Amino acid sequence: MIEMLTKGGILMVPISFCSVLALGIVLERLFNLRHRRIVRMDILQRVEDLLRDKKIHEATTLCKRYQSAMTRILYAAILNHDLEKPEIKEIIEDAGRQEVPSLERYLSILGTIANISPLLGLLGTVFGIMRVFLVITSQGVGHPQAMAGGISEALITTAAGLSVAIPALVFHSYFMNKANLLVLEMEKNALKMLNILKR
């Protein structure tokens, strides 16, 4: 592995940095975007029971005590329960939009890594080919061993760049989709609470 990093040339340094950063973001998002961490079903059930019993103050207190994306949306809906239903629906949607940045945290960086890693690999390929031509210019084509260094640099950086970019792109799409689904689910649960309030 160390030998490959050495043969890949100077551009293996930013590619390696991108791979470590991408791995860190993926692990952080896997931990923080867990369904049970965002949508607390136990708290949701307790809020629903309180609302059915018309205990609105207790429901808002519970939402404030257990801070999460779900409870913040519920809190916004319950706090404005005296408004008309369409107005509360707008408030719920607005609260959901406000939670999107926290759910999509670091995903723009992951997307950037997915975009620049193959370009870094391509730049490494260009440098490798330039080395080959420098060898040809100075020594001719009769020295394949001298040219092998440039060719290996070109191939290693391309492979490394793609190896970082492909998983980063897959995880970026997965997390973006998951964040959108979580927001929709939270809004749906908040609307369910709204229907209980308005009965």
C-alpha cells in the first residue's frame, strides 16, 4: 500500500486526504442519520397520548425537553394549534425546511470529494504521461523500465481517484435521499398530531 502511494506521485497526498475525509463523513452520517435518532417513536407516542388527553402544555414541555428534529417540528405545530389548519400546515412545512441543513450536514463536502477525486486522478494521469514523454525525449523508446514509472503513476492515480469518488458519490446520493425521506416522515407525523389537535 505504501509502495502504491509512493509510485502514485505527489497527487496521492490530496487523494488520500479526500479518502480519509470521506470516510469520516460517511461514518458520522451513518451514526447521526439513524431513523431512531431522528424520529423518536417513543416520544412521538407520548406526545400523541398527551394530545388525545388535551394536555397541550405537557406536550410542548415534552418536546422542549427532548430536543430533536422531530420534536422541534412537533413543537412548532403544537405551539400554533389555535391557528387555522392550512396555516399550521405551512408552519410544519417551514419547520421541516429548517431541519434540512442539519440532516444534510457535511453532504456538500462529500459531494465535492466525489467530484474532485476523479479530477485529481486525471491530473495524476497527465503528470504520469508527461513523465513518459520526458523519458522518451531524453532516452528514446528503447528504455521501457524508465518509462514504467510514469505509466504506473498515471494508472495508480486514476485508480485511486475513482476508488474514492465512486463510494463517495453512492453515499452522497444515499444520505441525500434518506434526509429527504426523514423530513417527509417528520412532516407526516406532525400533520397526524395536528389532526388529533383539531378533532
